Amino acid sequence: MVIQLTPQLQATLAEEASKLGVTPEQLAIAALQERFPAKTSLVLAPNVQWMEPQDEWERRLFSIGKDLGFSPPRDWLTSENYYE
């Protein structure tokens, strides 16, 4: 599939991709995958890494996750902060 982008959209995509340290193509694919998620894929990181479940157990495990729109800071996950 070939998608024709306007020059303005190409410039915006290139600028954002540069900020994130990825190619414009990777950013476009990530945006499309976020907007139209595959039922068997899991986003691991914002740098466009995907993992496909290998069996039914992994499919069920991935299906229970929720995208909260942010990643909690690592210090939230320490035992000291967990009990506060």
C-alpha cells in the first residue's frame, strides 16, 4: 500500500520522528498501529517495537493489559512507594 502525504504532513511527521529518534516511516506505522490496533499485538515501547503472542496463554495474557496513556515513573514501583 502506498499512501500519499501532503508536504505539510510529511514535514510534521519528519520533525516528530526526529525528536523521537525514529524514522518517519516507523512513526507513521506506530501511529497507524495505535489508531488501528491488531488484536494479537502488544506495544512494548514507543520506539515501535512489537511482540506477537506465540500461543494461547500469551494471547490471553496480552489481552488483559490496559493502555493507561502513560508509563508510571520507576520510583512509583519501589517497595517504599508501594506501601505509602
